[in-house]
Amino acid sequence: MPAQFDARDRQLVIGAVAVMFALLALTYFLRPAPAQQSIGIPSTYSAEWLGAKAAFLLLQESGYQVERWESPPNELPEDASGTTLIFAEPTERGSSAERASVSRFVSNGGRLLVMGAAGANFAPLSSAIPIPDSDLTPKPFTPAVPSPLSRNAPEVTMVAPDQWKTLAPGQISIYERQGKTGAVWYRYGKGEVIWWAISSPASNGSIREKGNLALLLNSVGPPGSRILWDEYFHGMRRSLGSYFAATPLPWAGAQLAFLFLIILFTFSRRSGPMRPLAVESRLSALEFVDTLGSLYQSAQAAPAAVEIAYQRLRLALARRLSIPVNAKLPALCEAAEEHLGWQSGTLFNTLSDAERAMRDINLENGEALDLVRGLHGYLHRLETQRKPAEERTSWK
């Protein structure tokens, strides 16, 4: 027979549904706010204004062996001659080991094209710093010195360029505007490094501007060169898990797992064996004690409780000491001190206080409890002193 759907189960299910909706609401409010003016990122997958999809496809159609690089830098080819590696303002910062792998690639004869201060982090001996600039107006840069990089490009435009802080020996400023460097070239080992102040000359929205395409073609090398356009540090990994990590799916998976655990808990709770609740026996000694204590409390019979403990102790002492039950307190206490080793003064005070409390109709419950405990303490001592003697008698 199936178990009934009781009120507690309904409350549990309602609570689970409420928690699920709370998680959904939390996910909604914590989602990234959409940008008011999204221009994208310089990725070859992006068709937005700052994306580089047009430049990537153009290089493919122009005979270059261009490919998206979605592997870590330690997998770069050892023979780097004739290969250009591009970092177009990566959104992630590489570790020291990853930057060392890029430096080794350049030192082995590779060409490194980095854009913006973020790309310069991967270049050896770089000193570029980001410059916050909300002005998106293209700014013209002109060649500072004759160079193969400026061939057919007497002017290029850059949007919100970063700054090259200090030119080291051997580093040449190729493009400048009002004393600010727009492009830098220098050698490192067997290879060379090219830095652009920003990736906008290669972007979808600016590659058609005067001189920008020529600067890109001059920077990547002659036709037929192999070009590795980094997407690894734009968050594109070869593993499927790294792709889903950038989507809301992990949050959705966590919510589904939580909901599954709640369903499993409710199912296991109702599918287990049905056992009746344990009912305490009416004959339990503890129930008798509780009932008797309640009666004394309701009747305000604290003196009676003291009297019962007092009479019990006197009777036990009289039997043990072989004296009359109605013996005077001094005689009883002296006999207890002589035969039991008890202090007669302390026993006399306890028994005297008990006799007084028995006649006090206004006796407080706390005082009565203390007296009863004291009387029961003497009874316990009497019982423990009796047992060794009884054991020796039974052994003989």
C-alpha cells in the first residue's frame, strides 16, 4: 500500500521549490550586466567592432598559414623560424612559466606581435602600461623612422592606445603621435618583437582605415609565413570543460544537483521501513517518580517530603545501631559517632533542621530539596558501610 502524502511532506516539497526559485532569482541578479556599448574583444572569433575575425580571414585568403592557437605556450614549436605569434590584447594574464615559454619561442627565431599593455606582458624586455581612455576617436600615428613596418603605411590610426614607458637600448619607436609611441620594434635572441599600442588597426571596424592593413601585413611577415593567432589567453581552451566553464551551465548544473538531492532525500524518507514511535511504559520507575514529584509540588507538601526522608533515616539508624526508634537525637548521634565514625555534630544539625522543616508550612522548595539530599546522603553512607560487613559474614 503506498504511503500517504502527509502535511510534512507537502511542507518539504514546498520548501524545496522555494529554495530552487531563490537560487534562480540569485543567478538572475548576479549575472553580468550587459555592456551599454559593447565593442567586443580582439578575438578571431568575434565579428564585433574590436574583433579580429576579418583580419584572420583576410590573412587566410592572402596565402598565409594562419591558425588559431588554443594551446598553452609550452607547446609552441621549437623551430620558431618563419613563425609569427600574435597576442591581441589577451584577457588573461599568463604565469611566469608561460611567459618564459614565449620568450624562448622568440629567442629561437620566432616573431612576436603583441598588442596593448596586456599583450606586452608576454613580450620579453617590455615596459608597456595601460592608459585608461574613454575617447574612442581614432588618432593618427605617423612613422618616426623609416622601417619595413611602415612600408606603404605613411599613417595608421589607433583608438585609445596604451603607452610604452621607456625605450631600452635596441628598441626603436616606429610610429609616434605628439611624443607618444604607437609601435615599437626590437630584437631578442634570434627573433624579433613588435608591439602595437592597441589592437584597433587589426580590428573589424578599423582595418580599412588608411595604412592599418599595410601595418598588419608588414608585422606578420611575408606571404606564406606561418601565423599562430593566440586564443588560449582569450579563454578558448581545447577541452570541452573549459568552454562550458565560461557559460551559465555550471550554475544550472549546481541547481539541478541540489534539486536532485532534495528529491532523493524525500524519496528515501518515505520509502524506508515504517516503525511506530517508542512509547514509554506506564510502569516505568521514572514515570512514578515524576508523578509523585508532581503531586508533592501541586499539594505544596515540601514538609511531608522532608518528613519521609527523616523518618526513613531514623529507622535505618535505629536498626543498625540497635537502639530504640524513639531515642533522643543526642543519644542517636553519639551512637552513630561511636559505631559508624560519623561526626555527631553535623548529623545532629541535619536532623534538627529536618525536624524544624517538618513543622514549617511555609517551607521553600529549594530548602526542602537541600534537606532531602542531605538525609539521602546519610542513607547512602549507611548502605555502603553495611555491604562490606554483610559480604564478610556470607563468606564465612
